[in-house]
Amino acid sequence: MCELLAMSANTPTDLCFSFTGLTRRGGETGPHKDGWGVTFYEGKGVRSFHDPDPSASSRIAEVVQTHPIKSEVAICHIRQANVGDICLANTHPFIRELWGQYWVFAHNGQLSDFQAEPGFYEPVGTTDSEALFCDMLNHLRQHCHRGDPAETLVEHLVELANNYARQGVFNLLLSNGERLFTYCTTKMASITRRAPFGPARLKDTDVTVDFESETTPDDIVSVIVTEPLTTDEKWDIYQPGEWRLWRKGEVVLSGGR
Amino acid sequence: MCELLAMSANTPTDLCFSFTGLTRRGGETGPHKDGWGVTFYEGKGVRSFHDPDPSASSRIAEVVQTHPIKSEVAICHIRQANVGDICLANTHPFIRELWGQYWVFAHNGQLSDFQAEPGFYEPVGTTDSEALFCDMLNHLRQHCHRGDPAETLVEHLVELANNYARQGVFNLLLSNGERLFTYCTTKMASITRRAPFGPARLKDTDVTVDFESETTPDDIVSVIVTEPLTTDEKWDIYQPGEWRLWRKGEVVLSGGR
């Protein structure tokens, strides 16, 4: 299994604090040592870092922890391999272009018997996750249209996700840079930080941050993870089958089975 | 205009020396300060670094200079913007998946009136370069097939490139991870290093390397650039209209107008 982290914010915000907590679990406080990756949207562009080495000891992860990259949407994944070798091609997040937007995907879980229908998008690596991502995009390209309202896209995504969830564990992060779709079958939690901001302490390493000193009163920043990252904040736990669509730090649509 | 750098090698090799020379030109010894990017193939996977900041002062570029990432094919670009704003979405190399392979593209030049036919692949940013890349992949997808021999693919690529070259400046690097296609309209040069290896000195900064100590006798490593990077080696200058297909450090097909 793996761990997931995403951010949705109404102003470009760095992920240093949360990323520092998560990456400890990649070979130090957790067993997810089979690679890691993170993608930051900046406008319509993305910048990604992928590494098949353990995040807890990665020189590149250290740079991402300490070099503030400001983003309104970011998606991060640390891997404990089950399906697919440990190699760069199997390292999440996966990225494809659809309708002139980069779509970014990370998955926790396993659908080991999943067989994708042939389609335009094809996996490069050998994970079930990348095959699922290609299947989702092939479905969207076939059944939806550029400029469809969020409600329409989400209806299709929820139907796909419910179907995958019947075949295995499918905790999902998916974004096109404007919105972030999250779906839980077994574990996901979120926190929304807004004024008045307070301090927070990471669970996985001795780091505390005072968000008050790093924010303005209008900032709204949400973090979505498979396991809560801090010990002194109240995280909102997803129910199995629950999904939430995030935009600019807030839930704009949600539902469940 | 911009500058390009690529590597083709028969064994995973790092790009630190050449990358250090090139990135000096991004705001220090050259005016190409409007972002930079590099993509390394590792097997079928890729890892990319993209930054809209000047490469000469980029913290992330510093990591890539000093952290050896071993690859058989790498493509790098430093940008001096002409068409398209300075932003991440306009930062080369551009990447798309075709036939289950990542295709990576970087371009030097300008075809400011270029209008791509609508197709499956669409640009995310606003550069003529990304529109050209999408046009090439749309053509390949429509007219070629998975598993076509290199000769067939190259025939199509050369025809496309000759056509673009009639409309402006089109110096090109394009790879699918197996092969590297290079095309010159105005400036490109290559060097192939093999045993007996010797020392080399960068033109843009006071760095010397002794390749003898970093290689084995079987290594073949070629570097392709828009402007030679070293002062004490003999670079092989491309003619206008000349193209070369590289594989494992050697030219396997070539031609010209």
C-alpha cells in the first residue's frame, strides 16, 4: 500500500510542512520506501519530482522539503510496492494531458485483477494504478466534453470510482489543476486551515509550524491525506465510499454511497 | 531563442558536467534566463525538472548539477522567451505519452505563425514549440503504427521537420526513450566520447572533468547541443537541414536536405 497527500488552497501555498511529515514515512516512520513523487500546479503548468529511492533519505525530497514551491493544487504519493516493480515508470503521480490541461493522478490501494479496456491513453509502467488512471481518462474523453460543468464530470468520476471500489481498494487523488477530486474506500482524512491560524505539530518528526506567521487572514488551505499528519489538530475522517471535490481550499461538491 | 542539450549513451551516464556548462548560459554567460527544464529517461520512466526561474541561480538546477542522475537519454532546454509568457506551462521539455512510451520534446527557434491542425494532443501552454510537438505526435498517431521500424518513423519526422523548417527556425530534440531524433536548421553540434577518454574544459565556467576516471572502456556517450560546451574538444557541426538519429551514443541513421 501507499500513502497519499494533496493540497487545495485559495492562494499559492507551499507544501513544505506536510511534505516533511509524509516523507518521513518513506523508510523512517513508515514502510513506504519504494519511491515517491509530487506534482505542483503553477497556473496551467506542472512541476513534478519523481524518485524511485526512499523519500526519507532522498536528496531531492530534502530540496522539496526546504525550497518553498507555491501552488494552489499539489498531489504527492509515497509508495510501498505491491503491483509493479520498483522503478521510475511505476512512481506516482501519473500525468496525462486531456483537453489542453494536465491531469494528475495518485492512488492508494490495489485492484490486482484490473484489466483496462484498450483506449487512447496507455500505461507506460506496470502498475494497476496507472492502468486505472488511463481507464478513467479514456472514459472522460469518450463520454464527456471540454467545458462540461463540474457536476457532470464528477458524476462520471464517482460512477467509475464506485465500480473500481467494488474490485479492490481505491483511495484516489485526481486533479486537472482547477479542481481536486478525492475518493475514499478505506482511509482518507482532511483538514481545512483558515483564520484564526494556530500552531501544528507533525506526528512523524519533531517539527512544529505556526501557520499564523506564514499566512494572511484570507487564506484557506486544505490538506487531504490517507493518515493524519499532525497530532494537535482535528482531522475530518472520510467514510468508506465518500468523495469530495475541492476547489480553492473548500469542498464544493461531496457525496457518498 | 533558446539553447538545447541532449545526451545519448550506451550505459546510464550522468549529465552533471554538460548541464553545469549549459545552465551558466541561463542568466550568467548567456541571456537564456526565462526558465529551464531537463528530462531524464530511466528505463521507460522519466524524471523531469522544470523551473521558470533562471537556471544560473536556480536552487533546483544546483541539485541537478551536483546530484548524478544516470540516464541513457536526456533532453535539456534553457529558454529565452519569444512566443509565450514566462511561466511553467511554457517551459520545455514537453512530454506526452504515445503507444505506451513517454515522448519528450525540446525546440529552439520560432515559427510564430504556426497553426496546428486540431488533433488529439493539445498544447497546455501558449508556445509555438508545444503546438509543434502536439502536431508531430498527432501526425505520428494518425500515419504510423506501434512497432513501425525506426526508418519509417524517421521518414515521417524528417518530412514534418522539413516542412516546419520552411516556416521558420526549427532546431529539434525528440526522443521516445529508445532513440533520439535531432534536426538542425541553424545551429547544432555533437560530440561522441569513447575510449581513450580524456579531459575536457567547459567554455562557460571554470570546470574541468577527466572522463577517463568516470567511465569504463566500453562507454560511448554523445552530447548534442546548439552551441559547443567545451573549448578543448572537436565538435561535429550539423549542416542546415541535417538530421541524425541517435541510439546508445551512436548515429544510426542520418541525412539532410
